[in-house]
Amino acid sequence: MTSFDPAVVAAVTRHMNDDHTGDNLHIVRAFAEPAATDARMTGLDTEAGEWTATVDGVVKTVRVPWIGQVTDRPSIRVEVVALCTAAYERLGIEPSGH
């Protein structure tokens, strides 16, 4: 596992939490906690994204592995979009625009 610069992680998580709250929840529901009622992205590395998920009033941390390879900042976006697309497909809902 390789970590990214904290500024990169902060920018990605801020963007996901400010602009893609629904996508966060769909990713968590599709790949980690189907009963989640809330999800916020809290981190990432080259292996997975990390979210806090609220399930039955309890907040827990979940990690969702990337579908492809994450090596740099541009590949983070590609993999977040891939996870979102796969989550929508798995949940059987219409994807949002990215």
C-alpha cells in the first residue's frame, strides 16, 4: 500500500463529501454495508477508498478496494468513477453524471 500526499487526500475527500454525497452512499451500500444510511469518504490509498458508514445508528469505517490500479492523482478520479458506475449497476439504479 502506498499513501498519497495529505493535501491530495484532503482534496479528494472534500470533493466527494461536498459534491458526491449520494455516490459515497451508493459505493458503501453496494460494496460494504447495504443498510448504511450515511457515508462520508475519509481517506484513500493505492489499494482502496475509505469511508465512515452509519449503520443502525453506529458509525463504522469501511474500506472498498479499487477496481483497477491507483498510482497517481488522475487515476484516483478514474477509479472513483469506476466504483460509482459499478455501485449503480450492482444496486440496479440509474447512474448519475460524472
